[in-house]
Amino acid sequence: MIPVVALVGRPNVGKSTLFNRLTKTRDALVADFPGLTRDRKYGRAEIEGNEFIIVDTGGIDGTEDGVETRMAGQSLLAIEEADIVLFMVDARAGVMPADQGIAQHLRSREKATFLVANKTDGMDPDSATGDFYSLGLGEVYAIAASHGRGVTQLIEHVLIPFVGEKPQEVELSEEEANAAYWEAQLGENDDEIPADVEDDFDPTGLPIKLAIVGRPNVGKSTLTNRILGEERVVVYDMPGTTRDSIYIPMVRDEREYVLIDTAGVRKRGKVTETVEKFSVIKTLQAIEDANVVLLVIDAREGISDQDLSLLGFILNSGRSLVIAVNKWDGLSQENRDQIKDTLDLRLGFIDFARIHFISALHGSGVGNLFESVNEAYTCATKRVSTSLLTRIMQMAADDHQPPLVNGRRVKLKYAHAGGYNPPIVVIHGNQVKDLADSYKRYLMNYFRRSLEIMGTPIRIQFKEGE
Ligand code: GDP
Ligand code: GDP
């Protein structure tokens, strides 16, 4: 499960600066859902290949009337939901009364907590951190969020229990990369790796992990029940913390799936009940853990900013995507045309996801969703040989020459697969890192069309030289 890191601390210690640095701001998801506090920000971050969810809790201002009361609410919740808490203090300001209040609360929790002294730029390391040992939280980590100093080391350190010690950097050859992929897929040794994986790969052998996500009230539970009600399913009544999604194995048309249910549908005997409320963390973790994400949108509400935030998060995660526009029943033709126009306008930038119009309540269109889910999964895990990828790359370059950079033509040499779900195409060549974004997009679209890939994003990586 992708770890969740929460940033807590007084206002102005540098929490948003660190948050922005880690998420590169693009994908901040502001939790502005009905019934939830507004000032938590969620983002997806990646340091040295390690992914995590980061939550900025906003300021805890506890100077006058008791930190505990002020902390009650969103910061407390964020701490409870997090795996790791980064408690930030301002190295320039020294220990403040509010810091002591927060420290007291954190000492009483059994949470992995790290005390981070920010703004240590231009300061002597020892004098910057010395004061803060009095907070009784052990080691003090010195960083400068606005300059980036110490940030990577800090994050690598706090993530160790989740990802293990960092292995030595190794460059994999194509064969080795393929072997590693198969090892991961099969959990077996090299002998199991088919000689010609292109033809032998059978993605139907593994269950598809399908996460059903969306804002509150869009119809996730109704849809989950509809899907489960129509099929022979084994439903586990799994006790979990409120943060966890429920994993429900099911079979449909002889294909195995695991539904990742974020809405909290549970069956007890014949009774199905919704037991849990919407949680952003739960939703984000479900996305990370899925092969395919089914994003449910409410036709009657249109596309909200929250839908777009979730969508942004899904796109960044690289997961396959199918969109279900729910509550399509009982709408006039005029209404439907209007909704479709709006969708075109706001979702036009996603060219790979299939959109279905369904009624979870009446069941119409629900069965067809699975065709797109299967297609997305098949495309996301498709095996493509180096020779075919290289051929497509050459055709793309023939149709539309790579531009000159510094007076020299960019040279594309060969392409091979670098990963699956999402598919990654690695292109080797000269000056490829300098290619304009427009040309990179052109290549991506060319690969998408040539390989007939739907339902999943494609990523292209460039490598200089051989
Ligand atoms: P938040 O309220 O905790 O989210 O704090 P902000 O991220 O908004 O930062 C508060 C102020 O501290 C801003 O003016 C930042 O530019 C500044 N700041 C943040 N990190 C650093 C740092 O590493 N060094 C210095 N010198 N200033 C910083
Ligand atoms: P969740 O919070 O996303 O799990 O949403 P629910 O499944 O609890 O649905 C919220 C409300 O929308 C309930 O009153 C449902 O009966 C209603 N609803 C769900 N799907 C449909 C649908 O396809 N059509 C209509 N008209 N109402 C629906």
C-alpha cells in the first residue's frame, strides 16, 4: 500500500513550500468534499522512484487557547490517517509554545513521527537543530524546503520501513528488464520466463484489480451492489480500519476481478449496508493499488473541480481508466445532449479513456463497462517486442522528422518496453532529452494509434546514447 505522509506544524514553518516541492504543485488535490474539512491538501509525490501520498494539514495555531482544541479536527484526522508524520518547526524561530503543544500530542500517539527543522539554509547545522531536542521527539532533521536541501535524504530515510534500503543503482539491459518484469509477474525464477514473451503473454491469468472511485453520492455503492448482485461473488466481511478499502474477489464471464470498494459496501448474510464514509486517502490508495480505475461521475451534477482533481491524480498514477457517467436514467434528450457537450469540453484532454453512460440504479449500461475494463487492462499489459517498437518509432520519424537541436538533428536509435500498466516505451538516441514536448506528444500518439492502445496512458522515456 502506498504510504501516506502528513505534514503538521505551526503556520509559516514551510509546510506548503515542502508540499509544493514534493508534488511539483501540479497535482494538489484540495479536499473540498461535502462533509469534509477544506484545508487539507493532498498530493502524489515521487522521490527516487518511491511513491507516496503527501497531506498538508494547514496550520495548527495553538498560541493562546490550547493546541489540543485547535488541533481537533483536520490535523488530528490527518495524523490518524497517516503512516508517517513530519512535524515541521522553524529553525530560525526556535522552539515556540505551540511547538511544545503539538509535540506533546505527537508523543502520545504511536505514529512514526519525524521532527524536521526547516529554514536551515545559511545556518550552522548544530545550532539550527540543537534547541529542538527539548521537544522529546528524538532526532532532529535539518532541511531547507525552499532550497531543497536535505529533502531527498529526509524522505528516503522516512520511507525506509516501507520500501526498504535503497538498492545500488543498476542499469538494466533490455533482457534483464524483461526478466525482472516476468519475475515480478510470475513470482518465479527465470526458467518460467517464456522465450518469446510477445506471443505467449496471457494477461487473463491474473485477476484485474478494479477500483471504483468518485465523489460522495455519485452512486459508487449503488454500482458496486449492482455489479455484485448480478454475479456469483464471494464477499469477505473483512474488518479493516476506516481507512482501508474493501477488496472483493469476483468472477464475471470466467474472468477474475478484485473490486476495490472505496464506498464501504459490505455484505452480512443477505444484507448489504454502507458502513463507511468517503475518505480521500482511501480513494487515493485504491487508485494506486488498482490496475484499472473506474471513475464514477454524476450526470446530474456535471463535472466538478473535485472530479477533475481525482482525474488528475489518476492520470499521474498512470493507472488505466474507464469513466462511468452515472444517473443517466430519466433525463430528457435535450438534457443528455447538453451533458455530453459539457463532458466533451471538460474531458476533451483525455483522449484514451472510454466513457460510458449508465444507470447504476436500473442496471442499464453496467455490463458493458466490463468490456472497456478488460480492454484497458489488456492494453496496459500488452507485450510488445523491441523490434516492433523500434519499427513504429522509425515510421513515426519518417513521417515527421525529429527537429534540429543546436544545429544537429535529433537521432532516434531504437525503442523497447520499459514497463507495463502503464506501458512505458524507452527510446534511445542522441539529444533525445532535448526534444520539444510537442514532438514527444506526437510520438506518444503515434505509438497509441499504431498499437491500438485504449484505456491506459502511455509513457515515453528517453535515454541518451546506446
Ligand atoms: P506554511 O504556513 O507552514 O505552509 O508555510 P509556507 O510554506 O507558506 O512558508 C512560510 C514562509 O517561509 C514563506 O515565506 C516561505 O518562503 C518561507 N520558507 C519556507 N521554507 C523555507 C526555507 O527552507 N528557508 C527559508 N529561508 N524560508 C523558507
Ligand atoms: P456513493 O456515495 O457514491 O456510494 O453513492 P450512492 O450509491 O450511495 O448513491 C447516492 C444516491 O444516488 C442514492 O440516493 C442513490 O439511490 C442515487 N443513485 C445512485 N445511482 C443512481 C442512478 O443510476 N440513477 C439515479 N436516479 N439515482 C442513483
